[in-house]
Amino acid sequence: MKDIKEIAQFIFDAVQTASNLAYVDGVRTKPSAPNAETLDELYKTTRTKHFDDEMKFKIMLGNFFLSSENYEKYYKKALVVLGQK
């Protein structure tokens, strides 16, 4: 069984990944899909090109932990365990 600090660190890392990579959209960064016709197509192409499956998983988990219904339940508790709050 994993230690509570390992779990808290996993939650914290997922949130940091989601937060730090949110700007990689092909608009604020160098466009990876110059032929994209819509903003959604640009986002999808850029993120497909630059993010592997594990990165996408961490981004989704990070956003899950930061959602309004899960922030207190997971992220805030992880910060307490890690001594950051």
C-alpha cells in the first residue's frame, strides 16, 4: 500500500502538470497546426502532437482534482499532508 505522502505528492504533481501545460495550445505558443481551420482543431492537433498518453492522463487528473467539487476533497488535503498549507 502506498504511503499517504506518496498519494499526496501524486495529486500535487498532477495539478502542477495540468496548470503548467494549460498554456500549450498553439495560440500562445508556436502553432503546431498552421492549417487548422477552427480553434478546437488547433488545440486538438497541438496537444496530440506534443502530449503523450501519460501527460494527457496527468492533465485530466489535475483538472479533476482542481474542479470545484473535488478541490477540498483531494487537493487541499494533499497540500496539508505535504506541509504546504
